[in-house]
Amino acid sequence: MNFEPDNKGYWGEFGGRFVPETLVAPLDELNDAFLASRDDPEFHAELATLLRHYSGRPTPLYFAKRLGEELGGAQIFLKREDLNHTGAHKINNCLGQILLARRMGKTRIVAETGAGQHGVATATVCALFGLKCVVYMGSEDIRRQELNVFRMQLLGAEVRAVDTGSRTLKDAINDALRDWVTNIVDTYYLLGSALGPHPYPLMVREFQSVIGREARKQIVEHTGKLPDQLVACVGGGSNAIGLFHPFLNDEGVRMTGVEAGGRGIGLGEHAARFAKGASVGVLQGTRSYVLQDDDGNIAATHSVSAGLDYASVGPEHSYLRDAGRIEYASVSDSEALEAFQMLSRTEGIIPALESAHAIAYAAKIAPKMSQDQIMIVNVSGRGDKDVDSVRQLINGGGR
Amino acid sequence: MSDRITQSLKNGRGFIPFVTAGDPDDASSLEICKLLAERGASVIELGVPFSDPMADGVVIQRSSQRALENGVNLTRVLSLASKLRASSDVPVVLFSYLNPILRFGIEELCAEAKRSGIDGVLIVDAVDSEARELSEMFAKHDISLISLVAPTTSDERLEKICRNARGFIYAVSTAGVTGARGSISNDAERLVARVRKFTDLPIAVGFGISTHEQIEAVWKFADAAVVGSAIVAEIEASLETQDAVSRVEALIDHLLPLQMATHTHKVEGSQL
């Protein structure tokens, strides 16, 4: 099976480049720079150094003994992306893209952020290299991720509130694209997930695949064999594709992406793009599964987790789903909240609410697996940013 | 050149107004289109509202949002177009993002658009082979897919785009989103000169044009000027006073003093 996109960025019918004409040239320029960097040992050496000495990679693959005992069934290993500098996997992609931006001579960086993790990672790499940084963030997300807004500001970034649409990640991407198209000469758009027009989905996957490459090596070191099951949460899908991609050719490895089931099955109540009634559309430069109404307008979404609250999904996920290579499931807000507390209590690890979705799904399937089976769950980020809103949800009974 | 759009623009000094269909409401929208046709529109661009208009500035974003809140969809846009067509021969171009069209169905749209008297379709976020495929499908129904070019478009791309272009070429005046700007950059004139090397089709300049002086300036080097946000802003300003039609008329008085445009389109039974 072929897992690479064609030279126009299509995985089967998914992906491509659906943008206004003005953005074609900057995307071509980006693609050229990306392809050149792929074959450049110096680029890889510089990135590897930063990943190791700045971000703290490799991140551990940790055997979650007490969690496994509580659940029964499979042995659970956690890929600790939460231990990266800035507290999430987002930095992997940001370090790669900031090196590209510098090579391209760009002096101003724009980015979108949902939960704020990508915004913080972008602000961080901009501080590291002394580049001007503007982060677009939906005002609803600003409300629920206040701490990350202040972190970005501390790091020297300007955070611009987005008040259009559902005031979440999707709307932040629209405004980041509008900024980029207006300032293409000096500005680099540092997109945070495996989304958007070609080459972003491919490029972000490449920079995030370090997760899966490490995990594959580490699990063999730990156990002498490959895992039976991988689990990761899927918003845009960068942490998931980063973990899954290096295992795609390992036939015995099952993979499950976990979407946000939110608070119900009606349109607008969740962010499960692959749920019943799923449909394909074009949003923000790429063709993929999209939550939309009968007129092709993009539906509102809901998730307790800002980072999963997005109406579309990376095109490579759509392809791998339809090809039957990756399965997708969803867990509800309340299941994620329970998992958030369970991992904190059993292992002393407070996961991001996004990652808690992966934990919640793992908790569902682990008891059905045998004790000699191995599951890797990606803890894509740490939960410090969510502590306050979880406290309110637990004490106040939801918002 | 049998294309009605091309015919309407071939003598230069063309005026292409844009309005979002159904903003502030369907009836006013129709009256505004009739007025524009009567007052010298060479072609009318009818905007299909979309939830995520990433190429648009705030004025058209808000307009799109108002139309969506009124329940406007492609079916209603086409209905508006056919009512306009019943009383005017002005060429009409749908201005849309791709997703509402995909959801409606391309073949269905071709058939319905033809019935509604639509002459062309401009899809903001379709480029390259995707645009070429759509253009071929529309062409079978005598509908022209209008191509956009930008200052960032290379000569190599311009040549390819012009080879497949129909109707007219829409030259984006400057890198950015839609919306009024103080001046039209020199980029626009340079771009139009580059485009001329590859096509005999009329060239319209848009993005940022909001005054009579800017229209005159554009007419010196291009065949038509597109005015969108300035008109939509008048509609927005009329929401309280509910005088959208007269406000737009006052703007047109300013933009196009009478008899300035090359020709007007007759509107039958107009109460204007």
C-alpha cells in the first residue's frame, strides 16, 4: 500500500491545494524549500540538535504499570510527548518549520492556535530565533485557555483575538490565512497541524514522525517486539499521524485515532468528522472529511478540548480511514474528563484534555485485550493548561 | 467572441459591481442588482454566502454572515438571478467558494445556473487542474469559469491560466483580501500589462477599489473595475435605516457620474 501523496499533495482523493491564486506562489516557494530541506543533511543535523538539546528529545516511552493494573488487559505504554519543552508535541513541527522560514529569509511568523499549545510552541521558536510572531486565536479559546495566552505574550508574541464564526480554531486559521495572503513578502505561515493546502499536511507529518520513529525503536528495546495497538487523539491529526506513520507498513499494528465526541451526536455537538453521516468537502485549502450542513457551510463543533474542536481533519487521515488502515473512534467530553483524572491518579501524569481522549479510548479497549498484548498511547501534551477549566467542570457541573 | 460577458466588456470602461446575494434580504438584493444594471454595470458579480470566506476582508465576511443568517443558499441565489434575468440582460457571474458548489453538485449547478441565466462562475479557491476540470464542465453548458490572476502569479502560470480562460480575466490588484484601500498599487498595472501578453480577453481589476478616481485610474490600463466592499459597506450602513437601495444609488452617483460607463443594460418594468 502506498502512503505517500502525489506531487500535488493528494492521498487518493484527499488533500490538494484549494487556495486563492495569490497563495499559489508562496505555497510553491514553501514546497521548494521543504523539498530542498528534505535532502539536506545540514538541515536534518540542525533540527536533530534542536530537538535533542532544546526540546529534550527523545521523549520517554513509559510503561504505565498502575494504569494497566487498574484497567486489566493489555500492557500500556505512554509516549511522553508532554515532556517536550513547552509541554506538547507541537514543538517538533515548530522547530522544523522555523528552520525552513529562516532559510526562506522570512522575518515575520503568523500562526493559528486552538488550545494554545501550537501558539505557545510557535511563540517559543520565534523567541529562540528573534523573529516577530503574531498568533491568531478564537476568542472562545482565549476564554478557556487564558494561561496559554499569557504564556505567548511572555514569549514576546502578539495574540490577536478572532471573533468571527464559532470563535475557535477554524476561525483562527481563516484569519491567519488572511494575514499571510496580505503579507506574503516577509511573512511565513507556521501552520500547526497536518491540515491546510499542500505541502502543509505532508510537511507537518514529516516533522511529527519523529514521535513514531522513536516509539518504534523504544518499544522494541523495551519488549522485543512491535506493539499490537496504537492510540492517539485526532483534532487536525498531527500527533496521531506522527505516531502512526512510521508503523503504517507494520501489518500487525492496529491504529486508532480518537475524535472528540463532545456532548452529543447532533451536528454542532461534537467534532467527530468520521462519525455517521460523514461527508467530504473542501475547507481551508484541503479536501477531506468535513462537518458541514446541507448547503456546504461548515458546521459549528463542540469539544471540551479546544485542540480537538475543529470541523475538518488532516487529509492523510481521511485517506487512511477510507483505505481501512486506521480506525477512528470517538469519546465524549465526560469520558475524557474521567480519563484526565484517572491518569493523574494512577500514574501521576496530568494529561492535556486532548490526550485524555486517547487515554479514555485506551481505557475502553485495554480490558478486552490480553495481558501479553501491547498498546502505545500518545500523551500528546500535558494538562497544566486545562487544570483550571477541569476544576470548574468538576465542581461546577459543566459550562 | 460570442461570450456575453466578453461582449459586455470589450469596449473598455467597464464597471463590475459585487453584492452578496440576499444581503440585507432577497427583495432588496434584487432591487439593488436591477439598479446596478440600469446604472451601468457591465457585469454583476453575485456573491454566494459561505461560512468561511478566507479570501474576504471583514466587510464581505459580515455581509456573508448576514445572508447566511437570512437562510440564503445557492438555490436562493439562483432564484434571485433568474428574477434579475427576467427584467435585465446584464451578464451575471456567481462569485463563490468551492464547498457550497461541491455540496450542491457541479452538474446540478450547471443545469440550474443555465436555467437561471447565469453567464459565468468565479470560484475563489479553485486553481490549476481543479479549475480546468470545472471550467470544462461549465463550458459544456455555455457557462464561463472566470479566472483570477494575482501579482504573485508567474508568467508561466499566467500563460496557462489565460490559455483556458473564458469571459474575462479578473486581476487581483494587490496581495491581500477583499476590501477598500486608499490607493491602487502599481502592482495592478504591471500585472495587467503581463496578462495582455497572453490573452485578448478583457481584463478587470478588483480588490480595493472604492472611489470614482480609482475607477478612472483603472480604466487607463484595464478594461473594467470591480467594486465590491464599498457597495456592501453601504448595504451594511443601511441596516438600521432600511434604505439600502437609495444608499447604493447615492454611491453609484459618486462612482459613476451618469453616462460615464460605456453602456447601460435595459431593465424592463423597473420601478427605479
